[in-house]
Amino acid sequence: MKIKLTLSFTIFVQRIQFNEAGFSACPSTDFDFLSGLGRYNRDVLPQSLLFDARLSDAFVEPAPMDAFKIPSQAAHPSNTFCGTLTLNNPHTQGKNRIRLNLETLSQEAHHLPPFSQSFIQHGSHLIPLNRGRQDVSSNFWELVVSPGRVWDEESDIKNDLIQWSRASFPIALIFKESNPHAYNGVITFTFTNSAGGQISNVAYEVAQETSLTFRYDYWGLVDASYEKNTFSRIVNITDVQKEYENELNQRIPTKDYKLLQNDYGMDTSQFEVGHRVSFFAFEVDNMAYTGGFETRHGMFPYPESLIVTSHSFAKTFFAALTAFAMEEEFGNVLSARISDLVDIADRSWDDVTIENALDMSTGHYKTPMYMFDDSFLSCGFFQANGHNEMLDKALNCYPKRKKPGEVVVYHSSDTYIAVTAMRKYLERFSDSGDLIEYFKTRIAYPLGLSKLIENSIVTSNDVHNQPLGFNGLFFIMDDILKLSRFVHPGNKDRGKINGDQMLDREYLDAALQIGGRGLQLEADGYDWYYKLAFWSLDFEKSDDWDCPSMKQIPIAKGFGGQILAMFPNNTTYVSFSSALLNDRDHNVLGIAEETMKIQCV
């Protein structure tokens, strides 16, 4: 008993720090030190408004997003936020304005949900303890909280002449549904360490989304409380701070995309594809040239944290990559028959493999016309309630018309069949049997993907470890670029992490259509080729250029205007929008020609 008590006490001391009163305390640090004097002429969201007892009646119209951004003149914070922030009854406060509403939504959808979040401060940065999707007290919303900033402004002084510090951090509201969307916004407030910790009301604003059918502005003032030195879980504060520093150090550096003209002589107008672009980036030589990040009220203050929905990017970067990782570890995974892993009464599936399902060449379909089966003839697959119903509709909706591998017909349900079989394979042949954890431990964590991935993979609503596979991931831009680097055809070590081969190279190269094409399908006026959840596009270069490798461009695509093109000269273009941009709008071929100004291989 004595040994157990000693061990327990030792572990506890290592995991929590104490101040003189016996509570956990975040030490103030100089991390990312702010050298300004705090002399900022704040006429929007001043301290007086944040303390206005009328709450949202005082915050009449949405504010420019700059009001939530750390100003260039900011001084290093004189206070340290260390504890739990709680928004009290936000669902009864705040304002909203409809921009587009093509859905019937409950009143609960029109307000910010109540939530509590624990934070640790590190210098001028504010680190939430819980990242990824969080369940909150709402039947409609989930929530993502990302790291923010803390600073001093000279004018944030109350009657007691004590300097208060100002904080802000980005949030994203997430639909609770099988086809979720992200609504990006920001929260700000002022606080002080004095009198045991005090806080102003919280100002919030949400004015950017990935949805095509539901667009709202949300803003307001909400009563809030601050429990200093109180956390949602026991933490080692120093470890959290070091882990956060490591996360920042692993991010791909960025510049404004307009600097491509100066740095490489590229025509930057080729990247300007229209409105409602969440972000776009062109990566070359370990630098991402970025643009977008617009909201209805100015540039998003935290572009590195703007969250987008994966849509069909999940087919490529979750379903396919996980399959390639399993193939590398176990062998004979993609050649496994679906019917050997999943209970299927219909014998027409007996000769269909996981590879055929990822190819969308199962031979089962109603019409080969692009997206007709998936959009209009899917037998209610996307509305199904729970795993068994989804799988039943996926397997029984489409009659068999061809042998597997002969024709590709776009079905999101085929990807669901594939990931179901993959999960069953893991359950049978590995210790864990958890496909989501397998993806995280084999791919996401070693690649240094953001904390967003920790709880961002949407599953069926009744089988907690059954990923949708065809949808249901959330990304920040850095995640997408790291995944692209990992599999890029211009990367001689593609599929490797720290020198270890993590993806089966033969299947990866087949997906990238190196040395051969996938099956052909026409979409948006182009002849595309599809293989193992990757697309490719023929590049018919102009007579002025002669780049022999630039014959096919591997591509990942998603509904609504998402595209990632991996050019053979080891450059990448990515664009995420919510404006139903078609493939032509993204101007991939025009950008391909521009990339040849950098390197022709």
C-alpha cells in the first residue's frame, strides 16, 4: 500500500503545478514576445462595450474582423489566462442575420451554443486544452476551439487603474449531421489576474462557412465566467507549452501569393478563381504562397486555423491512404474480397475487392452518367440512419451490370463499403481493430497533422469506430499541404515518414497513375481518369513549352469547389471554396503552365 501511495503522489506532482495557494498556475513566459507599447486607437469593441450590461443590444452590427486581431502595436500581456472560460446562456443572447437559408433549421441553430473551455497561456499565445470536435450542450452544433493570442492595449484599463489584457481565439461551429459543415468565427474578451481573476463579457462573431445552403452571420455579447486555475483535466502545463511550440515549428511557412510574381515570375491572376474561396495555396520549395481567408467582414484573423470540410477529400486522404498503409503492413488487403469480410447475401458481390470499391469499379450501377447515381439515384444512402442501414443501401441500391474493374461510376457508397471491409479486416487481423486510430497512429500523428485531427473524423451515429470514409474530415490548410507532400509524385520518398515506408509504393504509384492511367470518366467537360480515389487530368501543353513529365496531373477533388493538383515538378496547388466552382473554374491547366516557369522536368 505504501508503494502505491508513493507512486500515485509522484505522478500527480509531475502532472500539475502549484502556486502558493495550492492551485495549478501557468507561469508567465516571454514566448513570442510582443515589443509594442500597446498604443492602439481602438474604436471597435473597446473595453467599455465589452462591459456594457445591455450585452448584444450594445453590439448592434457585425464588427470588422480586424477588431478581433492582435494589432501590430500590441504590448506583451501583463496578465496570464490560466483556467476555464464558460459562456453563460449564449443561446438566449446574440444576433444573427440570414445570408442564405435553403434548409429548415431549428431556432437552436441561430445562436452560439453554451460551452466551457480550459486554456493555458504561453507568452502571447492562448492554448485550448481540448482540440478537435467537441460535444456541447446543443442538439444542433458541435464546436472546435483553436489557439489564439493574448496582448495588452493601453486603453484596456478600468476604474481601478489596473491594466487588463485582451485575448481572442478562433472557433468553428460544426453541424451535427452526416455531411457536416464548418462555420468559422472568433471570440474576444478582456481579463485580469486581480481579485482572483476577472473577465469581461465575451464578444463573438461568425461570418464564414463551408456550406452551400445555410449561410448566417452570428454576433453578439455574452455573459461569461472565468474559473482561474481550474481545468477540465489534470495537465502538465510545461508539456502543453512545449508541445504547442513543436506544433508551430512543424508548420509549413507561408507568404502572400502575390509574391510569386517577384519570386518566380508567375502570373498570380491565374490563381484568382472567384468569390467564396476559403483559401488557396501554391507550394514550391518548402514555401506555401497563400490567399483567400475572406469573411463577409474582412480577412479572418487566424488564417492558419480556418477550418474546411473535407467532402470527398476524405476518399483520397483517409480511405485510400489508410488502405495503402494496411497493405504495406499486412499485405493482400486491397485484393481481399468484400464478401469475405462483410456479411452479404447478394452473391453478385462475391468477386468485388476492396480495390474495386476504392476504384468505384464494382460493376454495380444504374447509369454511368457522372454523379447521377450518387446524387439522384442513391436510394437514400445519405439519409440513412446508422451503419446497418447505410451499408444495406450501399450494397443493394445498384444492380450488377459489368464485371468489377471494367467501368468507373462515381458512388460515395462504394467508399463506405471499402472502409467497412477495411475495419472488419483490422478487427480480424490486428490487435486494435480501430480504423480511425490506425489512420492517426500510422499517418496523421507521424506527419505532424494538426490537433484538429484528434477528434475530427465523423463516424456513423451508432458504430463509434466506423468512419464514413467518403466524407467527414476537417482540415486546416497546413494539414492538406502535408498530406500532399507525403504522396506527391515529385517526392522520390513518397509514402515514407522519417525514412520508413508507411504506404505500399506500388498501390500509391498506381493511384497517382504513374506509368499508367486509371479508368476514364467525363466530368465538367474534361476527360478524367480515376484510380484508388485519386483523379488525374491530361495536360495538353501549348507549343511554347516542352516538359515531358507534365503529361498527367494527379488530383484530389471534393464537392463544392475543392481541388488539389500535384504537378510533376514537385509543386502543389490547392483551393477550397464553397461556391460550387467546377473543375474549369479552378484553372488547373493555366496554373500548370505557370509552374513550368519554375521548373520543367
